[in-house]
Amino acid sequence: MIPVPSQVRIWLAVGRTDMRRGMQGLALQVQETLGRDPHAGDLYVFRGRSGNLIKIIWHDGLGMSLYAKRLEKGRFLWPSPADGAVSISPAQLAYMLDGIDWRNPRHTFRPECAG
């Protein structure tokens, strides 16, 4: 898991991203497409066309990091391209990385009575 400090904002770059890009290419996309500073300390999450791979870039004050995760089965749930850049919480990012619907997480078990 990525050690995300609580004050860090997490941005989803909606739409498709060319997953051949590395840190510099994704940072350039943050500047040009999202109009944000990739060195400000926020996390930026990108998803490719197939939907089973995401990349995350993060500048922690010392340097830029690139994280990647590919799902063996299924796809990462992603907002529609009309939404622009979407901000999510660290908990929602954790759900996303586990392949859970981060938009509406639900408990799968709820006890009906104690004991």
C-alpha cells in the first residue's frame, strides 16, 4: 500500500491515458491536461484503455514516485470522461486498489443479532 499522508489530495485523471508513458510523460499530462502542479504533493491516478492497469504518480517533496497496479481479473471502476478531474479520499483509493467499487462501498455481512 502507498503510504498516503492524510492531507494529500488524490486526483483521478478521467478518460484514457497512454500507459506507455512514464513519470515525466504523466507529469506533463498533469500540467497540460489537468492544469495542476505535479510537484505540489498530490497523487494523480491514471487508467489505460483496457481498464485493468492504473498508474499513480506522487511527488513527496524529495522526488517523484511512480506506482503501477494491474488486476488479473476485472477492471478498475472509473468515472466518465465528462466529469473532468475527480478528487477522492485515501480510503476510496484503497478500495480502488483492491478492486472494490469505491463509489459506493457496502458491507457484505451485517450481523442481525449479538451472540
